[in-house]
Amino acid sequence: QVQLVESGGGLVQPGGSLRLSCVASGIIFSSNVGGWYRQAPGKQREFVAHIIPGGSTNYAASVKGRFTISRDNAKNTVYLQMNNLKPEDTAVYYCRSPPNYWGQGTQVTVSS
């Protein structure tokens, strides 16, 4: 049984930083794509970033240069380092791995 568990969300002021974690069981992240998506209130879920088994990464244009996705193979964990956060980054952030495994989500709120 595959399980993805996110953590690290919270309330942060604009310009602040957060690091999200996604721990996997039942799959090995070093052999699978690990990705982050987000869903803001009233909006569709959207792609944020992913990292492939070889280590290459891809980002949505809206977060490129501010967010960094990484992976710790020993901990079977994918991270999302979020810097210079903006109010429009407020959303529930979900971890995902193909074909269709999702975590439960973690809330990120950027507000003064």
C-alpha cells in the first residue's frame, strides 16, 4: 500500500520561507517521480514542481527561482523549499507520485 505523508505547512508572512516534506512508504522515490501540486480556494489543482529519478527538476513558471525541490534517498523523502513566499502562494500543497498517488495535503498560508 502506497502512502505519501506531507508536513511542514503553516502560516508565514510575505517574504518568508517554509520547507515542506513528503515521506513515502510503499514506493521508492529514487525510482519514481516525486512532485508537488497546490490548490488554492476556488481554483483548480495546479502543478508546482517535480523531480525525476535521475535528479532533473521542473518548476511552474510562477515559482521558478523561489522554490526548490529536492530528494533524500536515504529518508525516501521529497522536499519543497519555498522562499520569498507571496500571498498568492496560499494553498493546500499536495505530494504526488505516478500513476495517481496523492498525499493528504498540508496548508500553506502567506499573510501579514
